[in-house]
Amino acid sequence: MSLQFLSREGSDQMEFEALKKVAAAVLGMDPDEIEMDMTFLTDLGADSLDLYQILRGVEEATGLQIPTEGLEKITTVREAVEWMERAGSPL
């Protein structure tokens, strides 16, 4: 599966869209079902390995380098997008 469908330039919305597309692919769901305030565990049924795969996929799609330290503290889609925003500049 190729995730090179997104440009390296973007905004918060672009990061959210990238996260939705990758999360949907990893979790086998429609990207339109994923909302900013959903929790990964309860609402999306994702575990920590799923979250790791999602963020690695977002890295591949966007060129961001996303740190994994503290990843276990992320519980919502919004927190993941904020984590991506803090990740820094593209590769």
C-alpha cells in the first residue's frame, strides 16, 4: 500500500487528513468516520501497536519525523494531530 498521496506542505487540516487516511487504512474503516475528538482505544478500537503503525504511515505520507517517546500518552485523534504539529519540519 503506497501512502505517497499527500504533499509535504500543509496545515493542521492537512495533518488531520493524513492521519485520517492512514488510520482508516490501518484500522479498515472509512476515513470520513474519523473525527478529531475520537479516542483511539474506545472509539476506533486501536491499540498502541495500531497507533504506532498509524504514525509511521503518516511519516511516510508527509515526510514528518514523528518521535515515539511519549506515544503511549496519546489517547485522541486531536492529541495525535497536535503531536504531529510538534514533530517539526519535513525531512
